[in-house]
Amino acid sequence: MSIDVITLGCRLNTYESQVIRDKARAAGLEDAVIVNTCAVTAEAVRQARQEIRKARKANPKARVIVTGCAAQTEPQTFANMPEVDQVLGNADKLDARAYAFDAGAERVQVNDIMSVKETASHLIAGFDGRVRAFLQVQNGCDHRCTFCIIPYGRGPSRSVGAGEIVRQIKLIMQRGVREVVLTGVDITSYGTDLPGTPSLGSLVEKILVSVPELPRLRLSSLDVAECDVKLIELIASEPRLMPHLHLSLQAGHDMILKRMKRRHTTRQALTFCDALRARRSDIVFGADFIAGFPTETDEMFEATLDHVRACGLTYLHVFPFSARERTPAARMPQLKGDVVKARAARLREAGAAAVARHLASLKGLDVDLLVENSGVARGPTFAPVKLSRAFAGGSLVRARIVGADARFAYAEAA
């Protein structure tokens, strides 16, 4: 039995793909290629079509199934491709019954994702070399940023109960995992749909108290407008909560943030970073940015570069703006493609320089490293570190940073 899953897009898609593979096998599916698509940009959809054509050419007799966010938001695009046998929406892709194909099954199975209201009943446990586990504790988004198609691909926000999350983490720990990353589409909205509306901070506190043997806990992308007081207190004071936060900022100019329909201002973002850095000096921030948003002037873009420096951001994820059909931003005055590309390049250059400065700043420090199976270790700030001698994947090693280049820090174990 051969099932190949091709994954495009975000980390959440990557780990859902593991569940897709398991569900397809449980359904008895054989000789199939499943393409788990992304819809965040028009380029992502183009890549999905390209991967589908390549998959069909390489596997002429296999069943080609397309699923994921792009399949949800524009199913007809893929239904029109002769290479595609079946299209599954996001509400169906984690259900084994969707892969139990029979001759009478509908070729396109894409339901109204906005009608999905129930609390997510499962956790996605994805293993990064089996030393780090990613848990999907929330899915969907209730916000409507003007550039974003993802709510139409993922549906409304829904959360997993804290008790089930703790139970799963304890099971994961039995497999030798030393670090858990909480993931979702909008994890700072965690709990708004649950009884008592628990916050992300209360979930993190419950995990840390209930699983004292867990040495390292990380959080995926945060919205600074939604971070609750308890979460901020834990980030500032709990050493097992890693000092590396990735923020969904998108721009560094208030007018652009308003046109994006974001919920924070540049002042709020700066205050958030300064306040946490004052309380935890080792903290490092990453952030998402969109380059070349409609109506962005040269002055506005320079303000974003200044914002990167003012907030002391290190790891930048840069996305050239891509107009998505059905979003308000697609109807705004668009910038020329070469302008968008040039601005994305400048932001990426700023990010690369910030990473190099951060790695150089670690020299002389003793840090606790988690060794990945690739041989590269990760520090608390997620800095990639190469050790002077080999250690087994999953080892926690105390080492001194002795040097750095633009990509790695270098360490000698004690």
C-alpha cells in the first residue's frame, strides 16, 4: 500500500498531513497521492497546481486527491484539472470516511466550513525528528483581516479542552519528546468557544503545573492585541516557557494596519516587546510582515523597517502581498509587482542581519540546547547551534557558545 502526502504551506498543514496519512491508511486507501494545499497567496495556489501535475506525471495510475485550504476556498479550480480524481475540503480531510472511496462517491466533497461550530475533538501531534512535538490546540479564525483568505479555508475559531491537551502531552512525553509547541491558526483566541472561556494563559499554566516533567514549552504565532495578563506573566517568569515569541504584526505603520483591519497599533506592539524584554532580558521576538500592501507608500514602508528595529525583532517571516479573491484588499489600489518584490527583499535583508547579530550576541554564554536528529541543536531562543561533538537526538546539553556566523552559532559542550 502506497500513500504519498505532499504538503504545501504552514506548519499546521505539515502536521495535519501526518493525520491525513493515518486516516487514509485506516480507510484502506491504496496507491494514492494526497496534495494538502495552501491558500495564503496566489503563488501558493499556483504551486499546488504545479505539484498536482508533477504528481500525476510521476504516478500515472495513482489516485490523486486534493485537499487543504486552497481546495476549500476554490474547489472548482482543482475539479477542473484532469489530473485530479477527488477534491476534499478542510472539514473532511481528517475524517477517514472521506478516503473510503467507492464508485458512487462525489468527486468534490467541500462543505460550508463556516458551519463547523463544534469544539475540535482531536489534537494533531506532529513530531519534528521525534524530539519536538507540535500540538494543534485551536483551529479557525473569527477575525477578518482585509488581506486574509484563511478564515474561509479554516472556518470559525474552535478550541480543544485543556484536560485533553494535558493528557496528550503526557502521552507524548512517554515517546521521549522534550519540547512541545502549541499551534493553531489563532492561538491567542484559545478558549473563547469553551465553557468558562479559559484564556491561552490559563491553558499554559495548566500544562506547566500538570506536566512538571515537560522541560520546554513553546508557543506559535501570537496576536499582541489578544495576549492575556496571565500569559504575559508566565512568559516573563516561567523558565520552562521558552523565550522566543513569534508575533503576527504584518506592518509597522498605523494607517496600513488600519487598512489591514488589524487589532493592534504600532505603539501596542512596541510596548509589548519593551515590557517583556524589561522583565525577561533573554527574550527574542520574530514576526510576520506583508511587503507591498495596497496603498503602502515609500514612507510607510520605511516606517515598517524602523518598526523592526524599534521592536528589536530577530526572526522575520516576510510575505510579498498577494491579492486573494473575495478579500477587501484585492479591491484596493495595488502596487507594482517589482515594488512589492523589492520591499520584500529589503525586509528579508533586515531579518538576516538581525539573525546574524543575535547569533553573535550569544558568544560566551552557557545555554541549554535541545539536539535535533539532524545534529543541529536549538537554544531557548530557537537559535540554531552546531556542537563540537555529536550527541543523540533528543539530548538536552549544556554548552558554551564559542562563535557564530550568519546562519549558526557554534558551541562546545561542558
